[in-house]
Amino acid sequence: MARGLLEARQGSGYFVSKAFVFAHARPEPAPAHRWGLFEPPAGQLGLGCGWLPEDWRDIDAMGHAIRRVTRQVPASLFSYNSPLGLPALRELLLRRLATVQVHCGMEQLLTTQGASHALDLIVRGLLQSGDCVIVEAPGYYNLFNLLRLHGIRILPVPRLIDGPDPQAVAALLGRHRPKLMFINSLYQNPTGTSLSPSVAHQLLSLAEAYDFLLVEDDIYADFQNGPSTRLAALDGLRRVIYLASFSKTLSSSLRVGYLAGPAPLIQRLADIAMCTGLGSQPFAEQVVADLLGSGAWLRSIGRLRQRLASHMADALRLLVAHGWEVFAEPQGGMFIWARLPGATFAYYQATAAAHGIGLTPGAGFQPDGQPTDWLRLNVAYINDARARHFLREVAMGPGSAIHQSLRHGLGHPGG
């Protein structure tokens, strides 16, 4: 009965459920695969994906935290969250922010259902259809999708090795007067580059002169393994809205992120969060608070940073050895932006498919969707034999054995 297979009829007994019979008499066709950039086909290696392998996650620590929270059975698990989020978690987040020199009060901090929810609250609260904003190119494709959904005009600026091009930003400000600029300061997606102090100061000066806000998406903050430059730390959250999440390091399923900014703005965004979703999730926030408070999170990210650093070094050596061009050598994180001069995405894709690899097209990281020969590579998967064969095979060119076998069905992979 719980599975919907049977239904009870009073005085008669149990019968096969009519709903079950109807559903199986007229089966719906399987929906077309719509994940696109997010998920490779089943069984393929996600060399271009945006997440860590499952076996890199600290499953035991997560399980212990969930059991501790459920054993306590706090009343908050059966209630709505407070408007700004779980107080115990927010107190821990204030300490976390202080370690990266971002200082704020409890009234300046709002928990969210992941970084995507934080971005959505900012767009809903600060922008109207027809407004324009500055984004980095290449940049985060889901941000582009969100902005288009709300009818926001996108103004791209090139992402350079040390951050967005300040001269290009200044030129756009003079012509369009955008309200916001979105930026990854640390280990940018997809280039892996980080913001330099010089560029950071130029951006803050422009924000002051042209009266606009900078949205600093620090989603990769937990991967930091060296010195960094953060706009929020330099600015003191006057013209910077800071956001981050635990999706990359703890769990994408928990959907716990946070926003920091000027107190009046945070209250406004909290009101929108309550109107659109009655706030964030107290159970998920209890679990994250347990992981942060017990020290399990700190131990976990320490291991992740070491593992990523080792894989990053291996990936860079492989790419250089096989003649790939690397946009910049990342100082941490999990992404490398690379290409083989003269190649096309069709060429990459044909080779990857033959090795059981799923790639993320570089065009997806361009605001206008223009094709590009650059690829985002996730170094967490680089030591898989399929990835190593792929990097070598692409560099060997269309004359290699595998591409000769592909010609009949696909044509010239490099054409």
C-alpha cells in the first residue's frame, strides 16, 4: 500500500491499485536528457564537470553529523527557520569569515539554499527587467541563465590572468551605468585564475566612482591553500556583497550557502527569501553546523586541498607534456582552462566519446554562447586512465589510429 501498488476497500479486502494499473497501461516516454553542461551521460567520466568525485567526500563524517542531529531531535527540525537562518550556524560562519579577513555582524549574514539561491535573491532584490550588469567572460553559465530568466542585459568583460580587465570594465561603466558586477575572486570558474590586489583596488575604485555594487561569488573559498585577495575583505562589505556555499566540499544535496553584506540589504534579501521559500532549511543547517563545530569540516577540507594540489600538479605536467596550451597556472581549486591550438570542440568530443569521457563545451562559459577551442578540465579526474589517454590522443592529431577509425562515422574530427 505504501508503494501505491494496492488499495484497501472497506469490507472487501485489498485490490491492485487503479492508479497503478492506469500508470502502467499508458507509460510516459522517458524524458529527453536536458542536463547538458551539468552532467555527463551515465557511465562516462566527467572530465569537464563542476564537482568532486563522490569517493572524495567524507561520507563517514556526514553520516555521524546526521545521526547526531537526528538523535537530538531539536524542536527546530519541525519548524520553519528563522528569517536570517539558524543562529548557531551563523555564529560559526562569522568565525569562518573572520579567517579570510571578512568581518561582519550577525545582522549582516543570511543563510541560503546554496549559492544559486543567493544569486537569485540578489537578482530579485536589486534588479529589474531591462537593467544591465557586468559579468566575466568566460564565466559561470548558470549565472548567465539566471540573468536571462529575469530579463537582465549582460555586459561581458574579458577575464584575464589576474582578474577581469579593469579598462574594459571602465569603458562599460561610462556607456551603460550597470547596477552590479558579478565576479569570482578566487579560483574562477572556468579559468582557475585568482584576483590580484592591483585589479581588486581598481575595481573598488570604479565601484565608488560609478556607484555600483560588486557581487563576489566565493564558492571555491574552502579550497584556498595560499594567500588570496578578496574584495569583501578590502571593502568591509560597503560596496561588496559576498556569497559562498558548502556544496563543493560537504554536499551538493544539503543546499547550504550564505550571503554577507550591508545590514539593510541583507534584511531586504531575507524578506524576499521568506516570501519565495519561507527561508532556508533548518535540518540541513543543523548538519552543517555540527560539521563545522565538531572540526570534521576543517579536517575534511584539509585533505581535499592536499589532494587537489597533487592532482593540479599532475594535470599541468600532463598538459604541457602533450602540447596543450594552459590559459594560466591556477594556484589552487579544481579547474584548468586549456586548449590544443588548432583543435575544435567537435574534435575534442569525438576523441572523448571514444574513451568514455563527457566534456563540457567551452561555448557554455561564454555569455553569447560563441564556440571556442578552450575547455574546462576538472583536475580531480585527471589521474583516471581514460583522461590520460584522452589528453595524449587529442595531441596526436587526426592521423592517430583512433581518429582514423572515427572518420567513417564522424568525418574529419578536426575539420
